[in-house]
Amino acid sequence: MSSVQTQESELINKTAHHPLSKLLKSIQSKIIGQHQIIEQMLVCLLTDGHALFEGMPGLAKTRSAKAIADGIEGAFHRIQFTPDLLPSDLIGTEIYIHEKSDFVFRKGPLFNNILLADEINRAPAKVQSALLEAMEEKQVTVGHKSYALPELYMVIATQNPIEQEGTYNLPEAQLDRFMMHLEVGYPNHHEELLIVELDEKRQQRSKEVSLPLTSTEEVLAARQAVARHYISENLKKYVVSLTSATRTPGKYDPELAKWIVHGVSPRATIALIRCAKALAWLRGDEYVTPTHIHDVAFPVLRHRIYPSFESEADGISRNGIIRKLLDVVAIP
């Protein structure tokens, strides 16, 4: 058995009696090898957050998002972001009804439980800003009236690397609204063979109809359980020290000070604690440990840290900055 299969088996065994175990198994049956991405997607779901996938085309970013949506009871909608997309294509628009002599608001795709924003960085900034209020406030304002979004509401966005033709940088304010930034890499040799085998099996079967495995009520109850999960005061102080170190890196390490232009906001502190609690709960652990914090630090912080030109000149990535951060901030 490969190391990937071993890690996936361990995760399944630890969550065998978990409220979301059926959902976890369903996603893993559709996505090969991406056990960490699957785990992080569920962490986003449990923390009432949004997820941003980044990777080259063809790495199952869209399939991963659809796999989690298929397993949850609720409305799902996919939007292909393009340069000619308009804000009204997301939000909806007011239509004049002649019989009523009045305008009626026709809701757009934002009013679904799970929204897949495919290739989000191919749309212009005006469309990106249309998502901000929905992602943060769970409401949409049209004219003088606001419309509430569903209680279970999650945006799963995919983007190609910004070096690719026809892509735009997402605004910093919007990036900060994503709970996690998930990097999707290439599969190894063994994983790619399994992907080929899975594709052959799909071609031989008739079209499958996916039935929801987890209800909206179960997800909302799980979120309440995550919120109550135990984290010690010392570990809360440790998380605050980590995020504070991104703002005053000179106090911790001269190299770190050279690599960071702007640190993370308190929203990142809250996200780290929430995600660490969700990860501990998802893995069946009774309380949060430093390992949980370290495991979520990369996807929570990598899109919120602004590296300097010196870091790029030194060949230091955002992940490298976070690794250095975890090394220089002492664990209590």
C-alpha cells in the first residue's frame, strides 16, 4: 500500500463513526490522492468559510469542489468566470412586471448553498467586488433592499496561476475573505495510474446519480460542535504570537523582517483558531494541539502574507516564509 493510500486509510479509520464519515468517503472515492485537500475542504465547510483552489488546469480543482457539493443536501450552482461576466450575472436583477406595475427581484446564482466560481481570476475586478458582500455578510444588496443568503453558504473558487494568459490578480480584500488558499499539485506516478483506472471504470458504467449523504442540519450541527471544541489558552496565545510576528517580524528574525512587507490581519488569527479546532474535531482528537495549528497555518496564511521583492530575489516562496515563521515563534 502506498503512503498516500495509508494516509487516506488512517483518516477514514479515525473518522469511521464521525458524523461526516459518509461525506468523507464519498469525496475520497471520486478524488485520488488529494487527502490533504479533501481534509482542508471539509475544514472550510465546518468553519463557515470559503475556499480558494489554485493550480494548473486539469488537476481536478473543479471535480473536488463538485464532489463536496454532491455529498451535501442543498442547492449547488457552477459559474464559469469570463472577462465579459457582469455583476448582475451573479447577483441577479430587478425586472419590471407590467401586470404588477412594479419591479421584482430575480435572484442570481449567488443564492445557492454552495457556489462554485470556476476560474475566478479570469473575470474583471468589478465582478470580484460583487462577491465581497455575499462572502462576508451573507447578504446581497440591490438598490435600497438587502436579501439574505442561505445559512449554509459556501463559495468554492478555483483559479489558475496568475502567470497564465488572461488572468487577473484578485483584490487583497477579497483574498482575505477566503478562509483557506489550497494549492493543488500534480499527482505522483502511482496516483496517476489510479486516476486512469478510475476513469476507465467511469466510462464502463452508466451515468451515476449522486445522492446527498449529509443534510444541511448535520453540517450546521457539526459547526456548533467545532465551535465548542477545546483549545487551551496557551495555544490561543501561540496563535496570536504567530500572527503578530508577521507584523513585527524584526522582533523574531532579521531574515523574516526582510521577506515580509505586510503582515496578516486579526481575521487570520480568528481563522487559524477556527480551522485548528475544526481539524482536531474532524480527526477525532479531543483537543487542539500545535500540530493542528501547523497543519492549517499554510492554507490560512499563504494568501494573507505580502512578500517583499527581496524574498522573491532570494527564491523564498510564501510557504517558505510560513515555515520560517513556525521555526522562530516558540511553541508554549
